[in-house]
Amino acid sequence: MDVNEKYDQVESWNEVLLVYRSALKEINTKLEILNDEFQHVHRYNPIEHIKSRIKTSESIVKKLKKKGYESTIGNMVEHVDDIAGIRIICSFTSDIYQIAEMLANQTDIHVISVKDYIKKPKASGYKSYHMIVSVPIFLSDKTVNAKVEIQIRTVAMDFWASLEHKIHYKFEGNAPESIKAELVECANMVSALDEKMLQLNKEVQTYSINQESDGWVEFIP
């Protein structure tokens, strides 16, 4: 491979990174607007915080090899759906489906696939709602559709997933069965906590509505 060929590949990869970074900005902006609108209409923010990342080239190459593809830019774009990723952290499980629906209703977002690991958790106990979407990126001379993986989960689910991820890498994916069993037990506790907090939030909302209907609304002149 001569110097010019190397330079062309670098330039192409830089363009790919530009597109995916732009896609993350697009989705982040949409989420901020939806969150603001939700606050305006319902006086409540469903999104606690948002994390975003671009997968490293080493991780992408490793994933392509696992799938049996050559490490080319074309294969990266076509066969790796999570080069760009956004994780949305919510307070309650009901928020997850509301946010997913709001995103799906955006006219310029195309939902490619959905995996609901909340209704059907992984054997490890992992829970989250995954969407692969494409969003158009308008460059100066063309429009490019970029794929973004969106993960939506509660604070409790995210805490569990973070711990499970650390343990997975600590044991290189081969943790002792006793630890795996304890992780599943913890996942069940997280699910019970999420359900309890959701019910508590519903009680609070009902109480607030009753207070307002009884005229017990604080007046600030």
C-alpha cells in the first residue's frame, strides 16, 4: 500500500467519523427538545441524563472479525450498527417507552430494529430497550443516512449494567457461576425496585392532582 492510498483511507475514515458525530448531535438535539417539551406540557422531565460515544476503530475491527468480514470502511458502515451510540437514562420504566415512541414519531428518524430486553431480559439479567435508527445528515454536497444505536434504561438498570460490564471484563467473559447467579439475583432486585418506584411515582402524581382539585395549590404573588 503506497502513501497516497493510505491517505485516501484516512480521509474516508475521517469523513465517516464526521457523519457519525453529526448523527449523535442530531439525536441529542432532538432529545433535548423533546425533554423540554415534556417539561412544558407535563411539568416533568423523563430524561435524567444522556451519554453518547463513538466506537473505537479497534472495537469495530474486532466486531467485524467476529462476524467474518474484512476490515474495510464499507463493511464498517454496512455491518456495524453501533458505531455511534446514545444511552438515555430515565427515572421510571414508563419513561422508556414514552421516549422510544417520541423518537419513532420523528418524521426524519427511521427505526431499523428494536430489541426489548425489558420485556425479554437476557439470561444474565440484563435489561434495556435498544433501537437502531437512521438519521439523515445534510452535508454541503450530499445527504448521508447514519445509523445510531439508542439504549434506553432506568437509573437502576444502568447501575446494574455498569457493574455487570466491569465483572464481564474482569473475568474476560467467563465469570464463575456463583457470581453469574448473584448478578441475576441483583437484576431481579433492580426490577422489583423499578416497579416499586414506578408505583410510588403514580401515587405522588395522583396526590398532586387531588391537591390541585381541592384548591390546595400554593399561590405566589
